[in-house]
Amino acid sequence: MSTPDNWQKSSFSGGGDGNNCLELATTPTPTTIHLRESEEPTTHLTTTPTPLSHLLHHIKTGSLGTPLV
């Protein structure tokens, strides 16, 4: 698995020191999406478009269900 070089900050990051935001990058073939917290750049989540789309849909609609304990 390759780690991307071109990370983009979320437009919701706001101002300040720029170290408190979500960053996203993609790698091609197969399309892979990488997400990381700017304060912990060595740790990142890797997914593909379909599962991420489903997760964002459930977050937006409030239909995630009961969290596991």
C-alpha cells in the first residue's frame, strides 16, 4: 500500500495554527481514500469511495444506530 504525498486539509479546518483538522488524500488504481488527523500524521484511515459514501450518508441522516460498548 502506498502512502500519498498530496494531503488536502478540510475546508472546515478554520484558521489558527492549522494543526487541528482532518486531511484527505487519494491514490489511484484502485481508488483509495486516506484520512488523517493533522496532529497525528503518521496514523491514517484507508478506505474506498463506496464505504466512505455510506458512512457519510449515515452520519448526515443520523442513522448510525446504537454505538457498540
